[in-house]
Amino acid sequence: MTRMHVVVRGRVQGVGFRWFVREAAREAGLSGWVRNREDGAVEVEAEGPHAALDAFRALITRGPRGAVVSSVDEVAVSAEALVQPFTIIR
């Protein structure tokens, strides 16, 4: 199992981005969460097989229709256990 924690920046709030991320993660069988940040970014932490995370990262780099992703930045991974199924937080 591999884990990633990223902050996605661009036009990613108000365009269904969290729902898109949750559905993509659930389809890939990943654990984790997604949430909006006060700075307008979206934060994602996910865990699963390496290949599934690579494919998931490619999807969130594009985002849903209406989103414009300008960057996907790595963040230090937490030691907390991740929730299953993948959840939207706030």
C-alpha cells in the first residue's frame, strides 16, 4: 500500500471537484478523504496500490469538467489511519 497527500490548486472549488475525487477514489478502491481548504485549494489524502494511486493522481490532475487545475503539490503524509470508503470532509 502506498499513500499520497496532495494540495490541488486552481479553479477547484464550486465545480464538483470533491465529488469527482470521491467517486474516482471509490472506483479505484482507495481509502482516504478530500476537503476544501480556506485558501481555495482542495486537499486530498489517499491510500491504495501504487498503480491505482498513479491513475488516480492523473485523474485529479485533470479534474472534472469546469475545473482548471494549475498545480498538484505533495504534502507530508500523516500517520493517521485513513477512512474507507473514501469520504468528503466539509
